[in-house]
Amino acid sequence: MKKISFLFILAACILVACSGDSVANKMYEHLEKSVELEQPFAEQQESFADLEEKEQEVYNQIIELSSDQMDEITDLSEQAITNINERRELLKKEKESIDAGEKEFSKAKELVKDLEDDLQGTAEKMVKAMEERYASYGNLNKAYQSSLDEDQKLYELFTKEELTEEELRSQIDKVNQTYEEVIQLNETFNKQTDTYNELKKQFYEETEMNVVYE
């Protein structure tokens, strides 16, 4: 069973001096507000990692037990399912913060057409990169939910009195397949986050905003 790596977060900036373009300054406010709204998402990454690590420990304990230790297997499986439900709650909160950030970002997108012509090119690329990032997160969120569902099915199987090796192997394969999908989508999301951060930096430079990166 494989675990998921950290998701990259948006770079936050502090405006030291405004640009000459008032539209760009308004965009800055919405762009950085969207970063602020994603803060709960950023803060939860360590909690996700801790829960995944604990689940892996439980899984390792279960596979070391024999079928005549069913009471202990059942207890550990219940612990794992509790862990899975905790991650479902974190995932729900994570999506809420991403959705709030996206709603705020849309306000910046609406201002692109009002920018000076020489600033619109990079701004449009920046918007496109962020929209692709949001789409990737949607796919990632669904894939992670599916992986949690398959995880839970696995732990429910562990408590089955007459579990066959074929049943167990089939479910472990399903779990690993969902993990592979999540890992791939995770990598895509992280690359798109990096791309957006770079384009936002370029946009701020072109607008001659004096910003400091936190």
C-alpha cells in the first residue's frame, strides 16, 4: 500500500508598492485573497500525512496477524475505518477552502479584459494555469474519495470470517490502483501549482508591483 505525498500550495505575496495600473492592483487583492482562503487546505496537508502514516502502521499490524486472532484484527480494522472517516472530513474541508479560493479568483479573472493591452497576455496565461489547477484538484478530490472507499472495503474484508486469499488479493489490487491514480493526479496538481505561481510572479513583475514573497 502506497501513501500520498504533500500537495503544493499557492505562493503568498505582500504588496510593498502599487503599480501604475489600478486594475492590476485590484487583481492583486483578489489573487492574494484567494491564497488566504486556501490556507485551511495548506494547513491540513500535515494532518493528512499523519493519518496516512497511522493507517499504514495499522495495516502492517493486521497483515502480521493470523486468522485465529480475529478479535485483534477486528479492533485494528475499526481503528483504520475511523482513520478513513477522519480523512473524509479533512477532504471535505479541503474542498471547501479550494472552492472558496476559486470563487475569489474568478473576481480577478473578470478584470483581465480591463488591463492595459501589454499586461493581458501573461494575465490570460495565469488564469488558464489556475483554471487547469482547479480542474485537476476536482479530479484529485474524486480519486482520493474513491481510494478511501476502497480502503474501507479492504478493512471490512479483513473482518470476514471466511476470507479467501483471492478476495483479499483482488481488493488490495483495487486499493493500489486507486493509490496510483491519486499519486499521478497529485503530481499533475503540483506541477500546475508551480506553473501558476511562476506566472503570477511574472505578472506582478510586468505590472511593476513591488511584492515580497512570504
